[in-house]
Amino acid sequence: MIVVTGATGNVGRPLVQALAAAGEPVTAVSRQVATADLPAGVRAVPADLAAPADLKPALHGAEALFLLLTGELLAADPNEILAAARDAEVRRVVLLSSQGVVSHRYPPQIEEAVTASGLEWTVLRPSGYHTNAFAWAETVRGTRAVSAPFGDVGLPFVDPADVAEVAAVTLRHDGHGGATYELTGPELITPRRQAAAIGDALGEPVRFAELSPAEARAQMLQFMPEPAVTATLGILGAPTPAEQRVSPDVERLLGRAPRTFADWAARHVAAFR
């Protein structure tokens, strides 16, 4: 049995689908998850990771745990979650962390707890996701425009579907214990080029308007806590060399190049029509 936390998210949903398609028994965990929304045979267990006791029923009989790093996990005690996994005799944990841990923009405590847990561990550190572009869907639909700061700063954004495939490999197969993988797309892409790629998928131009850092901060503070806004703007505006490095890990683990942003935009063009 493989337990997937964050099972309804951008990575968790395709991960559950990939594991189920491979014939693995899967338990999907999220605050709100319904069996009707999952592939046939997947067990749904609602749980709040900020209350680790909620996770215990999901862990019964599990061999591996996919642990998602989100705001709720930052508020939780990872040691309690990992203790529950040990008590349930879980053997393997795969942590979805962040590239921001390397650049010290995000706290390392959860990674440290996992690597010291006594479980066989693997850490995945993705860059920013292609799916962040969904934030532009409303303005693209309404005015065929994208507004963002730092329009010509490129980052190696990654497709969450690729992250999910890598997670499936590390959860299902031996040989990844003690490994940390940096997961990026195949190239640096700027917000201006992302807007153009969405326009190409639509078959009509999408205009790019550059926001000032102050304008971007004000917008982001409406739905993100201030520390996360500061860290995100730092990455977007002044990325470190490590944050701009294109990693070979996705291709090495999957045997193919990571998907491009243009490919993602073409697959999700309906959201922008």
C-alpha cells in the first residue's frame, strides 16, 4: 500500500492516477477527498496533517508514504507525522520539498526531520510549477492579457505531471534511498515567453504587461502569507544560479526529457479560452 498525502493537488492527483494505473494499492489522503473523484480501487481517507493522529488510519498496512510539503505541513510537527509512519511500520517516505530549501528561502526543518527519521527516505525538490500560470487564466479569458513582474527573468519551471511520475518511480522502486533529486523543466522560460506560449496554444496573441515588484507584492498578499510572498518575489526577481540551473534528474529518472511549458499550455488550453 502506498499512501499519498495532498492527493487532490497538482502533484498528488496525477501521482494517485499513475500509481493506480500501475496496479499499486493506493490510499489518497487530503482534507477533503471523495472516492468518486479517484481512480477505481483507490481508498480515500480525509485527514488534516496538522493533526497527525488523523493520519493513523490511512497508514495502516502501508509500505510507503508520499509526504507533501505545503503551508499546512509547515504548521505541523513533522516528527509526529514520521513517528506515526514508523508506528505503522511504513518502510519508505518520499518528501515533496522545494528548490527553495537549497537557496535558504524556505526552512529546512522538514527535510531534516525526514532524513533523521530512521525511515528509508527520498527528497524531491521541484522548481516552480507550470500550473502557476493558472493564476493568469481569468485575465487571459477576459482580455487576452498576462500581468506579472520580472517579465524577462527565466526560471526552469517544471510540469507537475513530471514530478508525479518521478514520485511514482521513487515510491515503487528500490535504489532511491538517501537520494535528493532536483526536478526542473528542460529550459529557462520567462513570464513574457509563457504568455506567448499560451497565445500560441490559443491561436491568438496574448499581451504581456509587466507589474512592478510593489504591484506584484500587493496582489500576492491577498492570498499568500508575507514570508511566502517575500520568498517568491526573491526567486522570481533575483534567482540564484542554483535556482536557474536546469537539472538532468527528470530525464535520468524517466528516460525522457521533461515536458516544456508550451506542451503544458497546449494540454490545458481550455482553461484559457
